[in-house]
Amino acid sequence: MSTIESSMGEYEISTIDLTDDRYEVKQSIIRNKYAVSDSTDTVVLRGKQKMFKMKEEFPFVTGDGEEAFTVKAGGILDVAGNYAITDAGTGEEVVVLDEDFSLFVENWTIRDPDTGAALATIRSKSKLNSVLRHLSTIANLIPNKYEIFDANDQHVGDIRGQFSLRDTYTVTIDDASSVPREAVIAAACVLDALENH
């Protein structure tokens, strides 16, 4: 195991083991509720936005219904802020998702919760689509595509939206040795909801 791989171990979520290279994230038609399936079409995670909360909160459970982790806004009614991913097994913050708010791009940085060091970045592939999504809700019907980069700005994966009645994203990880896989999957689950609230 390389030094990079062992250092990524500290960002793992104790309640889940996401070792697949491809996951599909499907949103429910009615509200911000998600199911995450692996490449064998087995549901490995489920999550939904808690309603009527001052701070946005997305608790996730495993495919068996056990508590996995929670994604929670750092500030009240966060518009452009950070969202902590907390391990349900340890109660510790694993990483922080930090949005670089801009009209022209949709970028998210996955950071160390203590040092703030960047571990990975998720960037929208289309600036035009990003602008349209911020200006009109109709543009949200156009599936967005993102690229995942490690801390050294090397491409390690993609998140691809699909045309569908409900938002569906395929998350592909080409090389997860230098990024926290669970955090990237969690980010993919809430990305759509956070950018459309």
C-alpha cells in the first residue's frame, strides 16, 4: 500500500465499504431522496434531505438500513458554504464539502475537516450549463457532467447526468488511490440537491 493510499484511509467512513469503480445515483421523483447502487445493481446507500431544518441535513443509511453517515450544512441556510460528512459509527467529521460559489462554474472541493487541505475537486464540465442552471430552473432538466480531480489536479473520475424523469448520475472512479472514495460518492448524492435548492 502506498503512502497516498494509507493516508486516504483516514477519510474512510467506518460504516460502509465502497470499493466499486462505478455507482449509479438515482433521485426520487417527489423530493430530495436518493438511492445509490453499485455495478451489480445492488443498493448500497439511501439518503434523503431532512425537511424543515434550519441547516440542510442529509442522513444516509446502508442498503440494509443501518446508519452510515450524515451530510450537514455548516451554517444556517447555507447558500455557498460547507457541508460536513460525519461518520455515523464514530461521530467524527470525515471530510468537508466546500462549494466555490460562482455564476459561471459549479466547483466543489473535498477538504480535510481539521486542516482545510484540499483532497479532491469536483468540477462542472460545462460553463454554459452552469450559468443556465443558475438563471433558470428549466435548465435543470439538462443533465450536468462533472470531472473529479485529486489534490494534484489529476483526473480520477467522472459524474455524468442522464436524461430521465428523475435525476440520475453515474459516478465512475478511474483511480481512487489518491481521493477519498466514500466522500466523492456522498458528494455526488447531494450535489444535485444542493445546487438546485
